[in-house]
Amino acid sequence: MENKKTSWWKHILSGLTFRAIFGNVLLLCVFCACVSQIGYIGFRTSLKKEYSDNAFRTAETAVTLIDGDRIDAWLECNGESDDYHLTAAYLDKLCQVQNVTLLYVIDVDTSDYGRYRAVFDAVLEGSGYEAWPIGYEEDITDEEYRRIYRDIYENGLKRGSVEETGSMDGEELYITSLVPVPGSDGSVRAILCAQRPMDELVHSVRMYVSYVLAFTLGVLVFVSLLDYFYIHREFVTPVKKIVEEAGRFSGDNCAIRSGELDNISNIREISTLASSFKKMEEDTERNIKELTDLIAEKERIGAELSFASAIQSQMLPKAMKGTLVRGRFELAASMTMAKEVGGDFYDYYMLDQELVAFVVGDVSGKGIPAALFMVLAKTLLKDNLIMTGSVESTMGHTSNVLFENCRGELFVTCFLGLLDLPTGELRYVNAGHTPPVIIRADGSSAFLRDDPVNLVLAGWNKYNYKDTKIKLQPGDRIFLYTDGVTEARNEAGDFFGEKTELSAFVKEVSQDRSDSESLKAIDDEIRGFRGSADQFDDLTMLMLTYHGNEENI
């Protein structure tokens, strides 16, 4: 007999009906708990707001009784004045009438907001608190109070509020409202705090919780009966068939057997569910095949992009040192692309034994179109400069060809420099590019501004570019970069260029370092600033140090 009872209970507990009822009841419990919590929070918040508003209105009334211009004088005379005693009496009376636990005025030390002095302190009779004497000092250890004090004094906050404790288990609960005490000139002279007990809040919340529990219990009983008499017959059995078919499909990964889910239920929604599940199986089978093909295609494209990235990297020149009879220099460059291929580029080469050319550019846009346009721009710049030997003509010819090929769809910002090694004369054209940083041998640093200002390449047809000439002294350095440096972002969305004075930063980082070491140090600083944030733009840098006729580098 005992074994039959045990078997019967196992049968009940393992049945789909019981589990459906249990699941629905459990889900309903979670739902009721969530709704109750939301209602509890809203109810409690509403009551707290009402208490806070009342405390605030009391504080506003109290502020009208205080002459803010007399705060310092009262503190100096230690409250020994008739008007001080009269104001204190008014505040004490207001405290008793409004049932406010504490009504006090403090003078906060605004140097670090770490301490304050009491000016007035009215205490509700029977509250158990003892009033502070005027001039009583105390450290501020609560960061929330310190933040509100700072906002009132410095940011013009008109109202602050602090909940003394979040307890609802019988402990006393208070809300403190803080308002500024202004002087006649509108400046904040002190802060008035009104602390009010919230006994009724605790009682009301407890009543709310009791009602919610009773209502939830009644709903659970009703839903359980509804599950047993209706949902099992009209819902559980058809769904069980769908579940069994899902198990079969997950193992076979082939479309549904013919007629398995046809006429499964007279309920339109369940019948629709069965039809949708059948279609889902067919679509899933087809999507698996399409996904397999897509993955293969993506792998092929990824391999091609990796190959294109390797080709683009190989097109860039390697680091070099110049050791010539009449002039010497050192040069290093680096580029970190945001994607497999990018639109940034740099180049440097010797035109002859006395002239070294260097260029940094940035194509608008990203990806393959920008990379192809970059190759064209880089090739044109080098070919034209070798043929003409003029930075002005080179930029003009290159811009015209690029404009004819893209008609304004893409453009290039570019800096092209040509350095005469024996004399130190640098002729350059800046076509809308970020201004380079020049670090003089005497320790000064500044941005290298172009005069006149030139347009970007491919921005206008037959535009006449004008060059600028400067004189480099032995030990002078030039740092070129793209906007990937200044526009690098951290997790907070801040730009590196906004947080760093670039010319002073480059000067400091490059001190006592070679060009390649300097670029690595700058790159490390940018990576540290960016943190875990993604790199959104290509980052290209070039540094050239002019050594003149020095014998040793």
C-alpha cells in the first residue's frame, strides 16, 4: 500500500500537468514579486518625496527668518546679540510647530569641505537630540553631504536631500533637506538643514506589503485551479507534441515528418504555433546551409583582406638614418590601422644626396576605397616630386589627377616636406592636414602653422598650392601625425587632443629619446589613454631629427 502511494506521488510530480501548474505558479510568483517591488519602490518613493518636500518647504520658510549677511558677525560675537537670539527663537518655534527633528544652520569650510561650524541648532522637544552651541565644529565624514555642500556653494544647487537611513525594520527614518542661506548679494553664506522623521512612511509601507501578500496568495490559488481545469486540456497536451517534435529536430537536424503537427489543436494560436514551428524547421535547415556558405565566403574575404593589409604594409618605407657628406638626419615612422586596410600613409625618400622628402597623409573614409585612393595619392606624390623637385607643383599636379578620378567623393589631407640637408632649409606644403609639432634644439616647441593656408588634395580642380619655408637648426625635430592621434578616445568618450597639450607633450616624451623610441613612447601613452576603448581611426606618426653637420648622431 505504501509503495502504491509513493508511485502515485511520483507519477503526479513527474507529470506535465503538475509541472505546467508549478511553472506557471512560479512564474506568477516572480511576476508578482517584480510588480510588488516596483509598486513598493514607487509607493515608498512617493511618500519619501512628500516628506522631503515638506522638509524643504520648512527649510525655505526658515531661510526667510535668517539674515545671511549677519552669519559672520554672529559667529564672531559667539551669538551675543539680540537679533541672533530672536532668530534662534523663531527657528526653535518653527521646529516645534512643523514637527521637524532638527533645524540647523552651518557655516561650511569651503577650502576642502571637510569641516563646518554650527550657527543655529533648533531641536524638537523629546527627540533625544542635544542642540549644538554656536561655533561648534565638526568634521564632515559623509561624502554625500560633502558633495551637496560643494554643489550648493559652487554650482548653484538650490535644494539637496539626504536620506539618513534606508532601514524599514523599525529603526527611525529621517530625510534631511538642505538649502542655501543667501546674502544680500545673492552669494551663499551658509547652509540650512531641516531633518524630519518619517514614522508614517514605515507604517504605510508595512500595510502595503501586507495587502500585496494577501492579493498574491489569492491570485496563486486562482491560477492553479485555472491551470488544472483548462490549460492542461487545451494547451499542455498540444504543446507537449510540439516539444517532442523539437526534441526530434534537434537530434536529426532535418525537416519535420509529414503530417506530424497537422490539426494539432482547435485553438488558433496553438495551431499557428505548430505551423510556425514547422516553417521554422524548414527555414533553419535552409539557413544552416546558407550560413555554412557565408562562413566560407567570409573566411575567403578575410584572407584577401589580410593579404591586402600585408601588401599595404610592404608599400611603406622602412626606418632609415641619413649619413651624408654635407648633412645628416634621423627619421622614423609608424602606422597602426583601425581595420585590415586604411587610408593613412607616410613616405620618405632621398631625391638626391642633399634633399630628403617626407610626407604624411590621411584619406577621407576607411576601408578598401580609402586604401586604394591612398595608393594612388602616395604614388602620384612621389612621382611628381621626383619629376618636378617642387613641393608646390607636386601638390598641384597630384590634386588635379585625384580630383579628376574621384570628383569630390574622396579627398586627402597631406603634409609634404622637402629638407635641404646642408643648409637646413625646409620647404613644405600643408594641404589641410593636422599641424606638425616642431621641437627646437633650444627646448622650445610649437605647432608648425602654414602660411598661407592650403586646401585638401582633390578638394578643388586646378588649385594653386603655396609652400612655406623655414630654417632648421641642428638638433631640431619635426613630429607629423594624423588625426588618429588627437582624436583617440577613451572609455568616457574624451579625446586625447582635448586632454593633452600636444606640442608640450611631444617635447616632453621625446626628450633624451631617439626618433623611433619617441614614437613608441607616444604610442604607449595613447594606448594607455584609450584603455579598453576601440581604435576608431588609423594612427600614423613620423618624426624627423635634423643633425646638420654633426659628426655623431
